[in-house]
Amino acid sequence: MNYESGERVLLGDTVRFDSGPDQYVSAKVVMLGEDYSHLQLEQKFLDWVVADKVLDSEGVLVEVASETGRYMFTTLCCVELIQRLSAGSEGT
């Protein structure tokens, strides 16, 4: 799974994407749709995502930076990598 820039998407990446005219949201990648790898998530929420298949293989789940616990499902279209958590980290 790659960003439009060609860079690999990693768990913990800080990303930015449009949320409206001249408005951007910063968030952290917490789950990958291609294999359901994830960072720490509440078990009940994780079970729902997996059981109901609400995250497709081309999407990611992000946690909004300014609102801990607020998650958004999104595709990688127009998602820009801002910062890596650390080189090579792909925690599960």
C-alpha cells in the first residue's frame, strides 16, 4: 500500500488531507485496509471493523490528531505523508 507519491504507507505515519476548501486535517495512520494491521485500538471497535468489513483493501483508518479517539476511514487519494513515526516502524 503506497501513497500517491510512491512511498510505502506505515502505521503511525502522520498524514494530511483536504477536509474542505482551504481546510486540512492532520491524522495518524492506525490501520491498513490491505491486511488489517493496526496500532492499539479498542477491541470492540476493532472487532466491528473486521467483522463488518468497513475498511476496504485500498483504505486506511486514521485518528484525527486534534481529537484523540476520533477515527476516519479514508482512501489514499490526496493523502499526503507529513512525518514518519520512526524509520521502519510498523507496530501492530
